[in-house]
Amino acid sequence: MATWDASLPQSPLNRGYSEESPDNLIRTNMDTGADKVRRRTTSGVRKYKMSFLMSKAQVATLETFYHTTTNGGADKFTFDDPRTGVTSANYRFTGSPKYSSMNGDFYQVVIGMELLP
């Protein structure tokens, strides 16, 4: 399994970071009374949106990591959880990275990831 490249930033920027807990519930509306609620699964997918500041060289490394190493984002990789610091072997991209030029030499890169159960 691939590992997040060591030459890439290891922590996202605080601004632009968000994390969403898994939604594992199924809710059924009743004609009267409270909704029925049950768990859909025992574990779920945790979603992240992360923003990184990267140099041109790091952007090129990320492009290779995304397109080649993870097969266009289809394959899993290990990454340190930005909140807990725990390394997990089940991250996957949720879409292609998005780049915004900061000054021509540096880019703000926004990446969506999911932590699989």
C-alpha cells in the first residue's frame, strides 16, 4: 500500500481544514410519533477537506502520487490523521486535487480525502 510522500506537507493548514464524522444512521419517518432510527453499519467513512501550501516541486510530486501511485485516486494510502496524529492505512482521495496559485512559486492545494473503516 502506498504512503503519503515524505516530501509533501505532513499537516494541512488550519484554515481550510474540515472533518465530518460518519453518518451511519437510517431514519424512517412514522405517520405518528417519533422517527425510527437504526444503525446502517458498524463503522463508516470519515470525510476530510484539507488545504496545503505547496511549492511547484511539491505540486509535481503530488500529481505523480495522485495519478500514478494511487491510480488516479482509486487506491488507498497511509496518512497521519491531522487531528489525532494516528497513522491510518485506509485513506483515499475523494476527487482530484485543486490548485490555486499564491504567487507563481507556491500553490494552495485543496484535497478531499476519506478515512475508510
